[in-house]
Amino acid sequence: MSIEFNQTMNTSFNYSTLINKTNVDIYIKPAMGREDAKDFQIENLNLTWNVTSFKNATLQIKLYFYSTLEISPLKIQDTIVFHVK
């Protein structure tokens, strides 16, 4: 996943100490209310992640999905949420 900021960011710090699971949540928001279906299992949308680089105005994050076939199975796509705590 690539996040582009509108200007060059200060990347001179050790980004893994600040951009981590303590300070940031990344999760999948299901599309079209499919999480309300009787057989829906939210744990299939689980993922882990880590920052692979942060240079200039670009933050690169590697996502590791628990079940890739459960992500965006509908014509309308799920949403990846990046939430800074």
C-alpha cells in the first residue's frame, strides 16, 4: 500500500518506532453492509502490516491478508482504513 502526502515529509526519524500498531490501525471496512450477512466472518478480513519505507512524500506499507479471497469479493470494493490514533 502506498500513501502519498501532498508535500515532502520529515522522514529523518526511525519511522518503525512511530508508525506501528500502537499508533496506527489499518483494517478493512466491508462494502455494502456484507458484514451483516449471517455467514459473514469478520476474522477473514484480518491483516497484519509493516512499514517498508518512508521517503520524501511516500509511505510504503506491506499488507499481509489472512484470507485474500475474502477481500472485495463484490463489484463494489471494500475500503482499507488507515487510522492514526
